[in-house]
Amino acid sequence: MEIKWYIFLSAILFCIGIIGALTRRNSIIVFMCIELMLNSVNLLLVAFSKMHMAVPNAFGASMASSAQIFVFFIMILAAAEVSVGLAIIVMLFRNTRSIDINFLNRLKN
């Protein structure tokens, strides 16, 4: 499969994530859109690493394995971000009975 299809798919997924994060008011949906954007970047990083697989780095490992390890760490950080974010959303829902972002924005006054 050519690299242009991976770039196209990643760009489409990233655009869907941006549109969803900017237009939705539900905070859980916004988190899902942010995760979609992170995963589209991960897909693009893995695709580029496979394209440049034969280039060794300074430590002797290939660039493909280095990029895949980097993607793995990004996925771990994204999982931690989701767990903290969902915990915050649950606490806000218990206090305000709403997960609407516009309602939470009005609470600062």
C-alpha cells in the first residue's frame, strides 16, 4: 500500500477529530475526538517509519522500531490522559449533574 493512502486516511481522521472537538458540547465526545486525533498522528508516524525503515539511527536500531516504540509511549500517555479526564468528568457530573461544556464554562463566574 502506498504512503499517500496512509497520509490521506490520517488527514481525514485528524480533520474529523478537530471538527468533532470544536462542534460538540458533550465532554466525553470531545475526549473521544481528541483520542481520534492522537491516533491519526500515531498512524502517520508508523506509516512514515515503515517508509524509512532501512535508515539506521545512532544507536544501531532501525528508525521503524524507534518510531513504533514512540507510538507505544504516546498511546500509554493518551490512556493516562483519558483516565484522568474521565475521572474529572465524573466528579463534575456528580457536582453539577451536567457534562455540557458550555454549562461548565458558566461556572467560572
